[in-house]
Amino acid sequence: KNQVEQSPQSLIILEGKNCTLQCNYTVSPFSNLRWYKQDTGRGPVSLTIMTFSENTKSNGRYTATLDADTKQSSLHITASQLSDSASYICVVLNNNAGNMLTFGGGTRLMVKP
Amino acid sequence: GAGVSQSPSNKVTEKGKDVELRCDPISGHTALYWYRQSLGQGLEFLIYFQGNSAPDKSGLPSDRFSAERTGGSVSTLTIQRTQQEDSAVYLCASSPQPGGELFFGEGSRLTVL
């Protein structure tokens, strides 16, 4: 069964600190992995998409890593800001027909001043 | 507008009434998805459209839920005889092609009293 597990479920950090969110998946066959940011009361917004051959990808203060062998990904946030407070969702695409997308439950991040 | 548009943004209804939620995807996007998100929870897949057809509607929770898409564009999600457990945010996303990057709307928040 295709599954995406994220940890931790929630996290509180102080402004300016770094943090790392984890995503483990069992989706097969793997096509790509996406990280989304969802602000409270808003729709998710794409942060990055990683394919099988990409190990690291940065988008500003966000850096995603992918280890396709161990089926793990991480999202590292550097020098956190209050606006980083949101839910971060890991989504994996498989190559089968139909829906093809498996969503993780998300990590709820709160950045405090 | 340039993004995915959903309406209404908020809907309060009485138990037993029917509701219709509308999604206007980005022009030219062939793939369209509906998700449900209960308070504090992750996204739950409902149905996927490719053009006007729905290759995957495995996520619809009961026969009270139905969706259609016309002209390869606008989609309507209909919930008949609403129940309190239907209360959630209903998110629509579109993509240029199946498995492509997802662009989400801001959601329709449904409250069933």
C-alpha cells in the first residue's frame, strides 16, 4: 500500500532557529516527491518538486533532500521567520494511472518570537 | 484570474440539505482534483478528473457525493443530504497534465449544522 509518513506531527521553534522536517514513503513506482506549504485557512502552495535523480534542491531558505534508496526526504528551514508558521505537506507521485498522488499528514510548524 | 477559483468560500447549511461547490481551474489545465480537509487533519483525496472523465473516484466517501466536470473546465462537487461529518474544507487543485505540478484553490469551507 502506498503510504507517506511525516514527522514530527507538530513542532515549535524560536524565530531565527533552523529546523528539519522528515518524510518517509513507501510509494512505488516512484516518480517525484513534492513539498507544499499550507498557511492556515489557505490552499497548499508548492515549495519544491524532486525527481529520482535529485538529491538536494533549494528554494530560498528551504532546502529539500531526497534519498531514493532509503525512501526518505527532508525539508530544512534555515533562519526561521514568523511567516514560516504553517503546515508542511509531503506528497509523492507514482507512475500508475488514476490519482497517482499520496499525501502525508503534514507537519504543523509554529515559529515563536 | 490566473489561479484556481473556488466558490463559495464559506457555506453554512442545515443537515439534510444539498450543497454544490464549484471549482474553476486554471485555463488549459486538463487534470483536476478534489480533496477534503477536516480541521487539523491532512488532505483526503476525493476524485480526479482528466478532461471531463473521472478515471479515479475511489475517494468519494459515499453515494451522497458526486462530481462532474464540463467542457474540460469547471467542476462541481455535489453533496446530497448533508451530514454533520461532512463539515470540512473542500479543496480543488488543477494541473497542466496528469501528475504535473498542482495548483490549489483557497478552498470552500462547509459547515453543516
